[in-house]
Amino acid sequence: MKRILLVVIVILGFAVAWYFYGGHATPEGQPPLLSFSGEDVTPLKNAFNNSASSVRVLVMLSPT
């Protein structure tokens, strides 16, 4: 029983590591996501302000 539990834990560990650190591909025709961590957010601010006549939603997600 302990051996099966250990194997399941190891497999889950590899699955989680692959999910977070494995290669991620962007579908064709879709631009890749941008990461603004530590970067200048001026392009995002300008795009947000230029669309004043439409509904705008800015969602910031954090794992913590």
C-alpha cells in the first residue's frame, strides 16, 4: 500500500512540474501572452486609455 501511494505521489509530482515548467505553445493565430512583471506598463496603459468609448476590464491575477 505504501509503495502504491509513493508511486502516485511521484507521478503527481511529475505531472505538476510538467504543467508549470513544461513547454507551453500558443495556438496559431493567437499572439503570445505578455508578462509585465518588472517591465514598463506604458503600452498597456495607452491601449487601455485609447479605448475609452468601449467597455474595459483589467484583471490582475496573482497566485498568492
